[in-house]
Amino acid sequence: MIRTLFFTFLFLETIYELCLTLLNIRHVKQHAKEVPPLFRKTIDEDTYRKTVSYTIDKNRFSLISQLLSTVFILVLVASGFLGILDEWVQFTGWHLYLQGILFLVLLSLLVRIVSLPLTLYQQFVLEERYGFNRMTGKLFLSDLGKGLVVQLILMTPLLLGLFWFMDEAGRYWWIWAFLFVTLFQLVVTLLYPLVIAPLFNKFTPLSEGSLKEKVLALAEKLGFQTRGIFVMDGSKRSRHSNAYFTGLGKVKRIVLFDTLTQTLSEEETCSVLAHELGHEKQKHILKMFLVSSVFLFFGFLIVDALLLYEPLYRAFTFQRPSYHGILTILSLCVGPFTFFLNPLINGLSRRFEYQADRFVVERAGLGEALASALLTLSKENLTNLTPHPWYSFYHYSHPTLGERLQALRKGTVA
Ligand SMILES: [Zn+2]
């Protein structure tokens, strides 16, 4: 019964995702003949054709990935593999907590191995075909190795703490565990820019020169400290460009990809920076963190309710209830049982993007520069200019380029 329910929701999720992607491909094809009027002045036909074919290739790839991932989960659950792996870790005779860690580490390794061909195809065939890939095989392997080590180092204390609370903290263990995980996330956020990110990239403070002068002037105008603006060597992996905000408190920093500073004019770079400062000023990161904490809280409430419910474990072929069992079941179920909530989170994120853009217009006076920066970046990144409205409503964390340009223009005029 439980298994049927799970498979039904998994099936619904997959069908839903496939239909949306197919709709999106069709929509892009229907608009492929000529550049949409909004972009006719700025995007040439050649670039547009490339954009269309990149979008279609990427969407086809995601169709295949979605299907394969569903098949993998079906096999994992229906074959009894989870139960067999669970029995196998019991044979080690290790402490229960270590058995749990071993189980989860092996399972996540398996997922990585199974998805490796897709990851390789995406990076070295798809991205390569459009000239985005800059990654060498050696760098790919070193990223993979470092990623595994970082994952292991983070997972071990997190799981040990979690298991301990489940065991020892009494009736309201889940509230303590929730607080522990939240604190753990905060510590990782704090350490990420200082310890983890530098393992993968080089971060250089913005060098002296006219860009830095402009940035300093902008920061002063907006009342910000400027210590934390860094340029990252994103170009060693990909030609895609980006900027983001990271860290907490004293280690807050804005990171600009070197590909971004190479492509944009100084004024455009400043406008992107102002957008990131807008996020910071309006506390968007904190707000998102609070929202995800609410989800986490309910997650723990559910774990508490189901922790000793044996039929649930049997449905996923586990012989006995266990901490790692419930975590595995929950992580398998979270997608199929919450996928329809996606637009809520993405809707909130898009609202924040509009607010940050408005900040650029009203406070920094760089609306025009931002509009031209967004256009340049879209061209460089071959961003889909004509997503199906349902697709972007469901999947996009940012408004579409057209939506953002229109909002910016309104803001500039007003
Ligand atoms: Zn943003």
C-alpha cells in the first residue's frame, strides 16, 4: 500500500516534469523562426539560432536524465537493494551509528557512480558542443575527489550528531535535532567562503584600477563596506558567467566570475554588483534561510511521527527500523511528495530578484546598465529567450530575461 502510494507519486512527478519539458521544447521550436521582437535590436539571428538549439539540446538531455533517475529509483526500491545493503552493513558488527554512516556513504557513492556518465556527457559533450566547456579531464577528477572528501567530512559529524539526538534527547528529540541541523548549516555557511570554496577556486580581491574605483564609489554611495569583493577563476571550468553573494557576518563577500568581468563593461559590472548588494540590503539570503528552516522543521516533525512505523520500512525493503533507514526513505520521498510546491519557493525567489533589480534602478541609478548587462550575459550564456510560461513558472528561480527587461524599463521611466 505504502509502496504503491510512493510509486504513484513518483510516477506523477515524472510525468509532470516530462510534460513540462516537452511543452517547453515545443514552445521554443514554435518561436525559432525569428528573433522575438523584444530582442530584435540586440540579438542577431546567428546567436538566436544557437540559443534555440542549445536550449533544445539541454531540454532533451534533461528529459533523458529525468527518465533514467526515475528508473533508477524504481529499481532501487523494487529490487530490495536497500534491504540487502542494510543487512550487509549489519554484518560489519560496527556501532549502530557507524553502520548508519556506512550505509548512507555507500548509497550516496552508488548514486554518484550511476550518474557519472550523465555528468560526463553534460560537461564534455553538450557544453563542449557550444564552446562552454573549459574543464580538463584532470580537473574533473580532482573536483570529484575533493567533492567526495568534503562530503564525507561534512556528513560524518552531521549524521553522528543527528543520530545522537534521535537516541538520547527524549520525547522532543526532533526539536533539538532541528536546532542542531540549523546551527550546523549556519557554521557551514560561515566556513564555506573561507575553507570550502577556496579548495575549488582561486579568489582574488578586485585589483586596483578604474573598475575598483567605480566599485568603491558605488559602495560608498550605497553605504557598504567594500572589503569583500572577489573575482573568482570560473573560467577554468566553464565560459558561463555569474555573480553571487556568500557567507555571513564578517565573512560576507560578493563573488564575480572572471568571465563576468571580462565580458561586461565597467558600468555593467557595477550594475550587477549593485544587484547583489540589493539582495544583501533587503536580507534576501536570511529570508530564504528562514523559509527553508520552516520546511526542515516540518521534515523533522514527519520523521518523528514515522520513526517507529514498521510498515514504512518494509515498503522500502528494510528489515528493521533504523535512523539511516528513515533518512533514506525521507530523501526518496521528498521529491515526489513536494514537487508541486516548487513554484512557491521559486515564486518567492523571483520576487527577490525583482526587488534587487528595483534597488539597482532606484538606489544605484544603474537600471540602463543592468538592462544591457543582462542582455550581454544572456547572449554569452545562450539563455533561452522564449521559455514556455508554465515551464518558467515552475522551474525558474529568476524572472525570464524579457520579464526583467520590462520591469527595468518601467522602473527607469517611473
Ligand atoms: Zn539576484
